[in-house]
Amino acid sequence: MCEVHKELHQAAEEVFAAFLSMGKTLASAESCTGGLLGAAITSLPGSSDMYLGGVISYANDVKTVLLGVDPDLLLQQGAVNEEVARQMATGVKESTGAEISVAITGIAGPSGGSPEKPVGTVFVCYLDGENDRLEMYSFEGTRAAIRHQTVLTVLNELKGFVKLRRH
């Protein structure tokens, strides 16, 4: 059995508390993290009170079919960019009815990087319809370290992001 790292579990507890206190729901779309964000959140009892679900969209076909990502965008720019992250977040928000969504796409390595987008490049879209935010992060380390750093960063950002909601 693979347990969620203690650091991710603690960050997920804080996100869980923040979402519950605000009465908001969350959904996620993950590519390079392969469901690690969803696993961290669902490791908590009662997480279904705020986490509606997620899509692990590792393949481009899944991004287009399940999340509505424009296939031309994927062909022209690849899967690792701001617009793909935005479309992933929009798709999972619309399909689940969550009030807030987050989408993660990036290059966890060890291969797949380029000079323009090296291994460790990650785009994240935080979407609520009011305070939408796109971020690009650059992480270093092994594949596992990049995935861990990404999810920890997203969890920490979500704590503050949910509090920006007016209603």
C-alpha cells in the first residue's frame, strides 16, 4: 500500500479545513502528478464533503475527450502550457459542478524536457470564475521529487485561493 507522504497529508488537512470553513467544493485535473493531489486529499476521512473528484488526464486523448481541451492546441503547442492548464481546469469544473477547480500539467521527467520547457516545468490553473490564476513553476530533482513539490505547492496555494471567494 502506498501512503501519502506526511507533509502532503498535513497540507491536505489544511486545504480540507479551509474548504469546509468556506463551504466550497473542489475538483482537480492532473497530468504529470498522476493523481497524487487527489490521493492526498482523499486520504482524509470526510473529504467527499469538499472534494468532488478528479480526472487523471495523462494522455492527450483523455484531455480532449474528458476535459474538452482543444486538440489543435495540443498539436500546435503540446500539453504543457498555460492554455492547456486553463482548459483542463475549465473542463473538470464544468463536468463536476465544483465551485473551484485546479489543473496541473507539466514535465516530471526524467525525459520529455526541452530547452524551452525543461524537466520540472509545471503549469497550474486555479479556477473559480472570479479570481482565476495561472502559474508556471520550475521544480528540480527526481521525478518523484518534482511530483511531490508540485502537489505540495498546489495544496499550499489552494488554502489561500479558496479564501479569495466572496460568496
